[in-house]
Amino acid sequence: MISEDRQALFRIAQWAETRKYIRVEKVRELAGSEENYLLIIREMDRVKGQLQRARTLEAQATLTLTDWLMILEQFDWNCAYCQSRSFEIMSHLVPLPRGGTTAENCVPACYSCIPGKHKNSTSHRVQTLLARGRTPSQTP
């Protein structure tokens, strides 16, 4: 993804967070390209769905679209666990009812890493990386 596309996504995310109602026509216009439009709409829906799920379970629900895009950038849009595949879903490090949908508890993941038994061991490593503010590619 080129720098201009990243800037457009963050600009739309910040714009959307200041609006109560969002018109998809305006998002499409701001996106600049159909690819950016589809990407931002998918991520908007993903964040909104996870926030609704957290509220239903009476858990914290503070993740913003901008927070989520920053997390995706931190992991280069790859799975936080295996770091080799593109992300496919939002994963909660601490199970949703206890950890909520917050910037500190959400990371990108691929489907093959979610049901795996190694999630608990890699979860600690991912939390350490997040705490240090380092991406997986910056680890020694």
C-alpha cells in the first residue's frame, strides 16, 4: 500500500469518527479509489461489529477506527501471531468478555492462528511487542 493510500485511510477514519451518521457516497468520494473505498468500509464494519459484540457482553468497547488502522500498520497488515500471512480477522488477546474491544486487546490474525493451541504462548509475545511499541519485524 502506498503512502497516499495510507494517508487517505487515516483521513477517512478521522473524518468518520467526528460524524454521527456516515454516508457511503461521501466515504467513496474521500477514498479516491474503489480499492481504498472497499478496504475502509470493510474495516469500518469490522470495528463496528466488534464494538457491538463487546457492548452486548457488557465489556469495554473503546476501539476506534483510527486505533485499528494504527494496529494494522504496526503489524504491516499481517497476522500478529505467525507474522507470515495477511490478517483476516480481529483477535482479542484477552477473551472478549474480560478484555473488551480496546486498542490494547485487539490484534490482526489469520484464521489458522485463531483456533491453534499455540495462541496462548504467542499471545504473551504479541502483548510484549505491543507494550514496547515495536513491530514483529523490528524484533532481534
